[in-house]
Amino acid sequence: MKGLEQFDLVIAGGGMVGASLLCALSPLVDQYDLRVAIVEAIPLPSFSANADVSVDHHKPSYQPSYDARSTALSWGSRNIYKQLGVWDRLSLQATPIEHIHVSDQGRFGSVRMLASDYGVDALGYVVENGWLGRVLLESVEQMKAVSFLCPAAVVGVETTTTGSLIHIENEGVTQTLETKLLVVADGGRSELCRQLRIDLEQHDYRQQAIIANVTSQRPHQNIAYERFTKTGPVALLPLNEQGKRMAAQNRCALVLTVAEDEAEMLTAMNDKAFLEKLQEKFGYRLGRFQQVGERHSYPLRLQWAKDQVRPGVVIMGNAAHTLHPVAGQGFNLALRGVACLAETIREACIANEALGAMGLLQRYLDRSCRDQKQTIAFSDQMIRLFSNNDLLLSHLRGLGLLALDCSPPLKKWFAQKAMGFTHHLPPAVRVGK
């Protein structure tokens, strides 16, 4: 049993949300001498000690894996990472989305959006999670003032009048941390939310997402496809080999949404049979699918925490809100929350305000709440509309897509949603062009 250690801020969860928050707080840690710790159950790899890391950041030694899972970053998220000083490194392995194509299976209408129409280099980017995690951790490894408690499991948490007491365990040794602010970012199945008795609102879509990478006969040409079918959307995101624009463009990240009973059948199929089913759903815009990698599936639900802030506690990322993957809104919403919280903490440091003060945390929530509500409603309404097999509604969907494609104002609004543009956050973290 170790003694009590005191911190200004403890982040529970060292994934992409927790690491992004650390990067955002980096200037404040040094400027205001903040005592920060991150607790993560999985050991964090140390890249600085690896011999295979190139010292020339323009020639990264990272080699993408065919089966690596990926994240779609909106243009707004690209802007946030640029502000954090990590985008130049991150962009070395990022595939730009220059064109988005939305269609409804069996219907005439479709929507096409081009980055050049909106004065941006890309509508978004696709980045393998392994590379995103690596770049973030390389950045936070340089923060000498941060305590990395990994691997360590949180076995208990108590709220106090001045913050929280966090009990962690590592190889049988128990340690207690006292912090003014606890950031809960330990994922959609948050153990800390359970311990804190955070009430969750949930809606089960009774669908599953099958994740895999596929190789197509024709190059993707940096086009992202969202195709709605009777059982759910099929998303194909472009992946370039080693992040080079002129390299092979035949690999795509697949997110296939299907009903629960179909998911088990599809995951059990051999590769040839699976690709045939995928071909039926997607069509031949990319020619024939030639290869599929390792498949993973997970159930889909809409979930959000009723109390995202309490005195001394803030809930973030999937622990705060888990969205349907349609339109790829989930992580981008979480990253905007990270930027908003970091700005609110900066203001608190300037005003010498207690980091765990409820007034401070309520200010953060008020700023991010409208963005959360609108983004959740956008993704939820899309999946409810396009997963409805009502005959009249299905005809109206086709006409609606056609009308959307022909209406510049509506199309711009839709594109801004896809790019993660929002004007509801404070000026310092507002994202857009």
C-alpha cells in the first residue's frame, strides 16, 4: 500500500481521447505547474526507445498493417490537431477524403460532395488507429511533468469536498490518488461510470457493425462512400498505402451495418462468400472486391451519460456519448469536447479558479451541450430514416437525396456536418475553415 499522491488533474483512460486531452493541456502543465496523472489499464508502448523509429519525421518508419482499424477525422478535427501541434506528423499517414458519395440502394437519388467546392483540401482524413495512437503518445511522452500510471486498474473512487480519491492497483500494490479534477475517459463500457453511479440513457439499434479492410478492383480515388441498404449503411473509407497520395489506392476501411441476426452469419462466412454479400449490398462502383482482412463486429447502441459533470468529475468520449457509426461523428464529437474542456481549464488557470469547481465544469458542459445534442440527433435521425423499410418513405428518401444534391444551401449544411464545423464552441476552439 503506497501513500497518498496529490494531483490537480487525473485522466482515467489513456486511449485516443485521454491522450488528445493531454496534448491539449501540454502548454498549461508547464505554464501553471499543473500536477497531472494518467491511469490506463493497458501498458503504454514507449516509442522513443524503439530502434525502428526514424529520426526524420518526414520519412516515418511506421508500416501500416492491412488489418489495422481506422478512424475518419473530419476537417474540423484536423484543425484541432493542427492547433495541438501534432497534425504535421499525423498527416504523414493520413488519407484525404476529397469526395463523399451518399446513395440509397435501389433508389435513383444520390449526393456528391467535393472538397474543392468548399475551399478545403479535404472533407476529412482516414487515419489508422495505430498511427494516431502512436503520434499522440510520442507527444505526451515528452511531457516530463506528467505521471503515467500504466498498467493500473481503478478499483475504487470516492468523491470528496475538494475533488476525488482514486484507488488504483498495479501488480497487487494499491495506491490512492487525490485529485481536484477527475476526467473519466475509459470508454463506452466505463467501469468508473458504474462506480460513480452515473445514469445512462440508451437506445439499442438492434444492429451490429462489421469492421474490416477490403481491397477493390478499381482505385478508390480518395472517395468515401456511404450507401444505405435495407439492413443498414455500408461505409467504405479510402486508405492509401503508407499515406502517399500517388501510392496504391485499392484498400478501403469497411464499416458494414447489419441486423443482429445477419451479423452472426456474415462473420462466420468464408472470405469469398462474405465478399459476394458485400458486393450485393454495395454494387460495382469499385469493381469487384478482391480481398477482405480480419473481421470484427460489435453491437450498436446510442448511449449518453445523464450527468456528464459533477463536482470534481467530468465524463468524456465514449463514456459520455456513444453514437451510431453512420457519418463517422463519434470520435470527432469527442475531440471537440476535448478542445472545449482544455480551453475551459485554461481560463480557470488564468483566473486561479479551482479545477473541480462545479461552476467551471457547468460552463464547459453548457458550451459543448448544443454540439452534443445536434450531432447525436443528426446521426440518430439519419439511421432511423434510412433503416426504415416503409415503401412510401423509401421513395421519399430517394427524392430527398436528389433534392439535397440539387440544393446548394442544403448541401452546404450537410457538408459542414460531415466536416465537423460548429459555431457553438467558444471562439478559441471554434472549428471551421
